[in-house]
Amino acid sequence: MKLDGLKTLVIGAGIGGLAVARALALRGADVTVLEQAAEISEVGAGLQISPNGFAVLAALGLGEGLRAEAVQGRAVSLRDYRRGEVLRLDLDLLQNQNYYFAHRADLIDLLANGARDAGVKIRLLQKVEQITPGDRPQVVLSNGATIKADLVVGADGLHSKLRPVLNGDNPPFFTGQVAWRAIVPNDTARGPEAHVHMGPHRHVISYPLRGGRDLNIVAVQERANWASESWSQRDDPDNLRAVFADFGPEVQQMLARVEKVHLWGLFRHMVAPVWQGGNTALLGDAAHPTLPFMAQGAVMALEDAWVLADALARQGTVARGLASYQQRREARVRRVVQAANGNARKYHLSFGPLRWAAHSALRLGGAVTPRRMMTQFNWLYDHDVTGDL
């Protein structure tokens, strides 16, 4: 099906929304992005773009733009919270070595400029109140305006307006984990590698950003006290430092530099059973929120964006295209979500003998079969949705 002139509304100017807007516009669709904020901006936070995500950016013509802004990762070092390195995963052993550490704001800028270059119209201060699927789905804005389109894509994240329309209410539950995020100067000249410090009921992940000038920090703790599921909630840096006070010198040095930190609760959402209907579709976190323990949230949104545009272009009608989109994506994202759910348990082993045994097994595996330690991720990183079918 040719997408020439397909009037499309994308709700949300995040990573998935901007990526699908460019992907559809490059195929001839008439795309408008509706964003409720006053400007396209992102919080100060890093993200990891693994090879499967980079493949989408490259296919969208944005690969070199990412390379210019990001740090190419060379290794992931798993570390005991006190005793140093347990396992070093050499990212150069990946079949495709395009693994990058990027600032979220830089990726958003790249995608927004790419969308505009493809002819996408981005309208700010457009808060969506209601979406009604149908032959010509309808969007109602907070100012009372009504817009109809041939296709509406809900890329509006955890609090999507479209998701409950297609699925009803599926309330999330608190996982008993909270996360802090911060960016500090890279005073120790950390090279292009991520460090994961694993401790009882807690872990800290850090990696360089923006030419190695900064370090991105994400620290996770298991605790009973609930925290809001919001990236904008601030916390006192001393609270962060107190929780990780027994971690080793490297973590202490990083946390000592934290001046501004955000805290949010980690909630588990079910993968939406229904992603599409009535010429509307969910994308990214609106369809399948995932915990951050596989660093795949943004990457899955990028994969969704490509497959949605490709599925529409291959099928004879919008309805068949959207059905194909869910069929091609659902099993993969469910596997990613399940893997992310399990990783936190591996990082947070609290029983000393069990942690020692697990870390010893990792050391042995890394020493004897380092390449095999990396091949366990082939199903994830080697998959290229731009070459599907």
C-alpha cells in the first residue's frame, strides 16, 4: 500500500513518536505530531542504543548523526559492590559493534530535526483529551478542537490516552524498587565502557556521555516505600549517598559529585493485549512498558517505529498493516520485558554465599569462554527489524 497522502496524527514527540513520524513521512504519509509540552525537550539522562536500535537509526538516515553525538561503547564491566570486577563483556565481540551511549536530549534533537526534514509538522501545546477509533479516527484536544485522520498513533508513553481505549484499565503495580538518575562530570576519565556495581538489594550503572565529558548514573534500590512513577520528581542527593554508603570507592567518588538527582518508582505494566484497532495503534511504552534492566526501552520504540511504517507499506489497507505490525512485534517485546524483569534479581543477590557462587561462575565463564558470554545476547542485538521479511 502506498502511504502517499495518508493523513497521520502521532500523539507524543518522544523517541518513538518522532521516529515513526519520520519513518511514515519518508514513505509519503502526511504526518503531524501533537505534543502537549511547550517545547521538545528531554530530561538530563542517558540511554544506551544497542546495535538493533542503531540499525533503525541508520535505516532512517540518522546513523551518522548519532555517531557524532554519542560515545561508542566498548565494554560492560559487571562489578561486585566492594570487590571489583566480576565479568567484563567485550562489546567488540558483538557481530555488529554499533553500541552507543547517548544523551537522551541529543537523540530527541536528532529525531526531531529528522522528522522536520522529512516534512513532518510538529505542533506544540496540543494536549489530547480523547481519541475515538474508527474509519476516520478522531482526536479531541483540551481546547475543544477536533481533528480527524486516516491513522492515529499513540506514542504517548506510560499514561497513554489511547491505551485504555483499546484495552480498558490495566493498573500497574509497584515493583518494590526505586531508581535515581543523575549526570556528573567524568573526573576519572572513564573510558567508553559501562560499569554495573552489584550489591545486596541495590545496584549502580554508570557510563560516559557526550564525548566522555560526563557520566550518566542510574542507581536502583529495593525498598517498601512507594515512590511516584515520574521522571520529574527531585530528591536530596544525600539520600542517594546514604543508600549506597557501603559501596566501594569508585561509586563513592561518583556520588560525591551529584548535585541534582531525580527519583522515580519502578512499576510493572502488562504488555497491552491489544495494540491496534479502528485505524489507531500503540507504540513504545504505550504498548509495552519495560523496566530499565536491559536498556531496551528506547530501542524497542525505535524498532516499533520502523515495523509500523514497514507493515503499513506492505499491506493493502491500514487495518491489515496494523494487524501485521502487532503480529511482527508482540512476541519479541514480551521476551525483552521478561528478560528485563529477571535482570534485577541477578544484580541484587543478598545472600553472601549465593552471591559469591554466582560471581565466581561469571568470572569462570568470562575467563574460559568470553565469546560465548556475549552470544547469549545474539537474539537481542543481532536482530535487525529493517531486514525483516
